[in-house]
Amino acid sequence: MRPGSVLRCGEVTPARRATEEHISTESRINDRIRVPEVRLVGAEGEQIGIVAIGEAMRMAQEADLDLVEVAPTARPPVCKLMDFGKFKYESDQKRREARKNQVQTVIKEMKLRPKIDPHDYETKKGHVVRFLRAGDKVKITIMFRGREQSRPELGIRLLQRLSADVADLGYVEAQPKQDGRNMTMVMAPHKGSKPQRLPEPAGHV
């Protein structure tokens, strides 16, 4: 803090606020920081205050650490004493771990006719159930032929029936819409549901 400035009770200093933000692995470090003075934060997060850039570099060298710019748009910029090589390594490890644990969302497609018979409907519904249980989204397409195109309500009713039948497993993410001779709707599994990769059912669901 500058001499004479007052920190109110419970107020977070600009330096602390900046160090809580994400530090980019592309941040400017050491002699790449070209400003006359910086607001310096120590290696343990302690607030050192505003110091000349030369003094900040000296402190970094004495501690065998890097001077890293963490808030370049602040006035003056906020810098932190840290092991930047270690930080980059740990950041790369976290990114790799996040990619490894990321669930890949797959969109399956199921096609139906507006005048589908009961047996075929149950079979198609069984596929939709299996896809939702596996954590996949499902694009359901109603295909109209000939005069059926003048009866869009048939497709809407069928999609509403199907979404109601599988409501315990998923929800309508994209409402039914007409697309030429087809009508489409997208269903997605409920958030927080655990994917279950199950074999395709041999009979009805």
C-alpha cells in the first residue's frame, strides 16, 4: 500500500485480489517486465507493497525465484515471487488430468416415422433409453413422406410422447422444430447422472 492509504476492515487489497486470479503460463517474467515499479506479492502470498522494478528483481534473485507479472493491467502492475518453471509444470499436469477426466458428449440419432407401429416404437424407445443411460445426447428425427408433411402435429405428438416416456432419464434440450420434410428434437441426459454403458437390449425396454 502507498504511504498514507487506509485499508478498511474486511477489504481485499488489489495485490491479493490479483494473485487469486488465474496466472497464465504466458505471463511476462523477470527482465521481460518493463515498468518502473510494481506492487509485489511474496512467495507465500504476503503483501510486500510497491517497490521499484530493480528492487523486485533483486529480491527474486536472492530468493532464487522468478518475478512473474500476474496483473498487467493494474496500476502499478502486480507481480509475484514464485518458481515459474514449477508453476508451468503443475499447470500442464492439471490440464492433462482435466482432459483425461473430461466426459466426451456424443450425439446419437434416432429416426422415426410419424405413423410408427407399437412394436417399432418400443424398439426405438429402447435405443433412446440406452443412449441416455450411457450419457449421450439423442437427436430424434421424425421423417415425413408425401401428405404427412401437412400434418406436423403427428410429429409433435410423437416427440412429446417419447420425451414423456423417458423423462426419468433425460430432458428436452432442443424443442421440436420443422426442418424441410423432417422434424427434429434433441434430448440430453439429466445433469449429474452417471453414465452406464449397457449392451443393446434384445427385447423391449
